[in-house]
Amino acid sequence: MDEAVRSNRAVWERASTKHVNEYDDLLADARGRVGLFPRELELLSAVLATGPTVVHFQSGHGVDDTALVRAGARSVLGIDYSVVAAGAAQRRATEIGVPVRYVAAEVPGVPVRDECADLVYTGKGALIWMRDLDAWARDAARVLRPGGSLFVYEGHPAVPLWSWDEDEPRIRADRSYFAESHINDTFPGNGAREWQWTLGQIVTAITRAGLRLDVLEEYAEPFWRPQDGYTAAAWSGRLPNAYALLAHK
């Protein structure tokens, strides 16, 4: 683990106390109040209909994992480098009684055997923490069985450029789409270094790892908004704020 990843992990250990402090709300979400986005379910319908074994790279609070089980997954293994996040997610999964378990580990380098999963699921704030995108894609390909799928539902790489002004969307003067990285200045990752991968780099890494692209869609709606009701002009439908990618081995 290099120094940038080590520093980011420390930030996320602190930020993940949110998953502990909001345990009851997240437990209610995991019990069924919150599910996958409708478009996720549509894109994954054929995969989930087979009862897949899922590995979730960077699983965070784990609410998506119980949603995957409700949608048809046989089991889910969540991998997250925050011990706090993985521990809280495991407690919720155990309390609900779903076939979901968690391992605290770095991605890439997930400690699972080759070709053990039918689906690798990831996104919603995951790829910006990848220091080595090619290694990440190779790890996803390694974990998948032949015919298995990689699914990413993620913030669009252009999102760090948008200001959160309410009157008009503006491009931040301190950000570049083609920069190597930038420092996160919003909760919960405030102070962590985000890696600025372009959409082209993401697709290229996945295909270079031997996966074949099936779907790539871009959306105006962000996958996350602040819960305090704050809104920004950049989320009004004019700019890309999220994307979905489905590929297979």
C-alpha cells in the first residue's frame, strides 16, 4: 500500500464512523427501504436471474449488497479497505440474516481465489480511489468466471469539474478533466486524494484486461445528493453526472 492509499484509508476510517453513527437508518435501508436504482436492475436483470455469486469491490456501507440479494444474488462478498465500514456492514447483514459477508482488504489485490464470482459489482464513489486502474481491471477479470460480468454504476469522471452553484453550473478553475488527481474538499472524503480517470481510460483499462464491453450509458442524474435538500444547477439535467458500464469475460 503506497503512501497516497494509506493516507486515503485513514481518511475513510474516520469518515466511516458515519456508518456506525447512522446504524439504525442504514439497517432500515438494508431491510428493504433502499434498493438498487431502477436502471441498475434493468441492466443486471439477466445476470441476477441466474442467482449469481457476487463480489462487491469497495462495498462501503453495504446497503447495495442486501439489495443485490433481494434482487436474486445467491451470495455477496463485500471488500472494503475500511475496517470500520466492513465491520458495521457485517453486523447489519448478520442481523438481517442475508448471505452477505465482508472482508477488510485493499482493492486491487482482493483476497479471493481466481474465477470465484459470476458478477463483480462496484461503483458509487469507488473508482476515484483507485491508484492503479489497470491493476483494478485485471483484478476484476481475475475474479470473474468465464462468462461472468463486471458492472459499474459510478459518478461521471466530469463530476469533479462541476461547481455546486445554484444559479448556473460552472467549471471549477482548480480542476481538470485530464489531471492525474485532486484533493477532495467535500464530506465525507474531505482531505483525501481522488484519482481523475477519464471515461476513455476506464473503458480502455477494462478492455485491456480482457473484458468485452456490453453497455456504456451516461446519465444527467447524480447517484448521490446531499440529504439536507441542497441542490445545484449542475444536477438540472444538462450535464453528465453518472454512468453505467456492463462488461463480460
